[in-house]
Amino acid sequence: MRFTQESAGPVNVVRGYTSVEFRINDQRIAHSIVVSADALALEPDLVDLGGLTDALAARILGWQPDVVLLGTGARQIFPAPAFGATFLQAGVGFEVMDTGAACRTFNVLVAEQRRVVAVLLR
């Protein structure tokens, strides 16, 4: 049996998370972020759930995810129902959890080559 290593190029992985920064691969980021396996968007204006807008949801849907994870900081806090409904109406899974859990879940789904986008608040 022959084994070959599959290399699809660089993949974003959450390497660390604290209350002041994220570490995506080797990059340290001191803002909230939207991240997928192959894209990263800094969201310095996204400091709490009030920053979850229809425009942000539309941008995320443009990344064509199968599932969206929302990490809400140190504890799980549910956003306004309309934000999550945007994804559900588009047939995209939507899960809310604390940011640590969202980082871990993101890494697992990326390793499974799932089309996942995580919205991570500090």
C-alpha cells in the first residue's frame, strides 16, 4: 500500500486564544475576527453582539460555509435571533458557544475539511 501526503496549501488553524488576542497560525491578532480555513478578516469594530449586523452576515455567506460558529467571549451569549436566522434560511448551520469552544470546534472541522467559518469575539 502506498501513502501520499495531501497538501492543499496553508490552512488557518487557531493556535491560541486569550482575552486579549488570537493566534492564527503564527499571526497574533488583537481584534475580533472572522476566519475560515483559507481566509481571515479582522473585525476591530466587532466588540460585542451588537456588532453582528446583516452586512456581516451577508459577507460571511459570501464565503459559502456549511456551518458558522459564533464565539461570544468568555461565556456563551445568544445573539439576536435574526442574525442566526439569516444563516438557517440560507441552509447554513449556525452554532453559538463561548470563544474557547468555538476555537476548538473550528480546528476540528477544518481538520475534517469542512467548510466552516468562525466569528470569534474576544
